[in-house]
Amino acid sequence: MTHITLKAVLSVRSPTQFMNMMLYSPKKYPLSLVFLHICFALCDVVSSTNSFPGAIYTRVNSRSKEHTFKSFVARSQISCSHGCLSNTRCYSTNFRDAFHPSHLNGLCEFNYDAMVDRQTLENELHHEEGFVYTRYPRGSLDGGCRWYGCQNKGVCILQENAYTCACELPWTGTFCETKICALSERVYFSPIVLYNFTTLGAKGSNGPDSNVGYRGTGLQHVSVADGVQEWHVPITAKFIVEACGASGGDGTTAVGGRGAKVKGELRLAKGERLKIIVGQRGLTKGVQNHGGGGGGTFVFNTTNFSVPILVAGGGGGGSQFNGLHGNDKTEGSGNASGSNGVGGLVCRHKDKNSRQPPCGSGAGFYGKGGCRVSKDLLTCSNGECDEGGKSHSDNFKGGNNKSWSKCDGGFGGGGACDICPGGGGGYSGGGVANNWQAGGGGSYIPVHDNTWNATKGG
């Protein structure tokens, strides 16, 4: 499954720097992915720290013997600890106080026990009067959170061969020990938190059915129902939003169209609930290996179902012609595509007058995609059928081809293919023209000014 690593980056910002969030789907990934990127302000923090209650592990009258690589005379535990923290190989110390009645000199021993888990090491420690065993936090290098845990409900996960904490807002830092503040508070730093909304491995006409793929990340509390992902906005912020629709499935000799891309600025309040439909690519395996339409990517608020926040149209399926890209306007791309939020049309082929193609057009936000009403009808039409992509009222399911299961349209309203390709889903659905070239879905942006733009085919 395609995936993106979530990263937190700390960078200096001015005290007036506002917070940003981004919905993003890079072109190099075939699936339609939605990302949220937030620049937060930290509350009165001038440097990163690993200090918090329980960060330093200490055992009195205990000594580790199996991992010692250096010993020397030391007058105090402070000097012993300082020496260890200055040595990149040292992860813990054994210290014997010089003033203990049975000892003539203080003793400091450096230990390299980075790869030993806590339970094993506790079993290895020897009881010796006067010794103090101390282990120090070294971030992810020593499996940090495996030893010390994560603060403030963070979750310790293995990522890129190191153990790190996935923090819940408003916390960040190595062990989730640093609190993110409101805009009115003093600002010194701004870490970047990246949230990656994915298809969660789902393919075809139905979206994901669980959030298992988000476990151990900052999205583990996102709910998933019937393919729709619901996310609670964690903080009031100004968002930079970027999203792409999914590509259409490839045909025998031509490729599916790419999804459109929309980008802009948006302000959301903490506690708002967003519904997110991550468009999925149309499948390929029709009678003549045409492709299903790509699903559109939709974001809308749960308190206002009638108008989306944004829509990025999916690409049309490939046939003997390349599928058309998702459009940068509200109407779909191509002659038979829908407008004003309704589904696309399917036309009778100019050279195959006796055939009624069972392929489906893409859905719009308000209206379903469909098939030709009759083989004798000369005009293009949109009759209800399983192959047509589904709209808002049916959770944007892709069209379904019961005869050829690998020809379904992508979740997000893509139309299914058969002897002709499927149209892309979007704000308005992509259609299938009389040469059986499939159109892409339309896109929607909330404001037409220099803060928002849409790009055909991403």
C-alpha cells in the first residue's frame, strides 16, 4: 500500500507567525491522498528538551555489570552523569559514592546498553550496596519511548527503524512533553506536524471500512464509516489546503486521465468535524480492457451537507483514447460531462449504433452518474444503473460492474467501465463521448480569488 511517513520538524518562527494546515496529494503517487500539514506555535519554549517526570531511570543499590565499557574515579554523581552524556556510546552509569563508609574512592562506570529492553535490564541488575544505576534519555536512538513511555496520551511506535512518540494535540516533542499554545500566547518555535489521510488500502468502488491503518499515528481517532473518514479539527487555525482527485484506470492502449488539483487558504475552528472522501483509482479489466473512472476527493463540514468545502475531480478511464483529466472548473471535462453538480452522460458511439454500452458516467456532488437510457436513443443520456458513479446521498461509491468486477469505478463517484470506459467523479461528473473517450470530474473551490486555484490534471 502506498504510504507517506509522518514527520515533525522544528523551525524558528516569528512571534506573529500564524498556524497553517495543508491538504496535500503529490502527483507521483497513483492513489488520491489527502494530507494535513500544521505549523503550530509552542508555548514559551526556547529549546527542545527530553525532561519530564520519570525521564531519568534510577535504581539505588544496583549495578549493571554486563554492559560496562569504561570505569574511572569520580568525585560526584553529577560529574559521572555529565561524562556519560558527553560520550555518544554511554547510555547509563553505575556510580559508587566516595563518602560511603565502606568505600575509599568514588567510582563511575559507563554502560552501553542501548539495545537492551527495560525488563531484561532490570533482571540483569545486581544488588550492590552503595551503587546507583542511572539510565539517561537519548531520544529515539535507545528506543526512547520503549523505556520512558510517551507523555500526555502519546503512543510509542516503531518508525524508520527507531521508536518515536506519536503525540496527540496539543502536545509535541520527543516524548509529547511540550504543549502547543493558542495564537494569543507567546511564540518561539513552530514544528510542522504532517497528517496523512490515505485510502487505507481500499481499492475499487468501496472506500475503507476501518481506521486500522492509522493506529499509532496522530490520526488514530479518525472514524471511518462506509468509506467516509471523519476528522475533528484539533485547533483553530488558518489552513493551506491542497488536494487531488484520483486517476482513471488505464485502457489497453491508452492511460486514464489524472485527477485535478485544488489549493487554497481556509480557516477552521477547533472542534469542527470534517468529512473526507479520499478518491480511489478506477480499476482496469473490462471486456476490451477499458478503465473505470477515477474517484473525486471531497471535503465538507458535517454541519453543512449541502455545499462542499472543496472538491478535486477524478480522471476519466482510458480506452483506445487517453482518459481526460479532472477539470479545473465545476463542470466535468469532455463533451458529455455534467455541470452544476450533476452526473455525466453516456453517448451512443458514432460507429456502433446498435450497441448500448453498459459503462457508467461519473457522479457529481448532487447527482448520480448513469448509463444510456436506450440503444435507440440518438442523444446522450443518463439513466440509472449500477455502473454509474454514486453521489453525496450514497456516500460517493464508485460504479459497479457486476459482470466484470475488475472494471469498477473508483470510490469518489467514478463510473464503471465495460465495452467503454467510465467517467471520473467530481463536483460534476465526467461523461463518455460518442467516440467513447471518458471525461474527468469537475472541481470546486470556495472562493475565486488569488488565495484559491484549481489545476486540470494536477
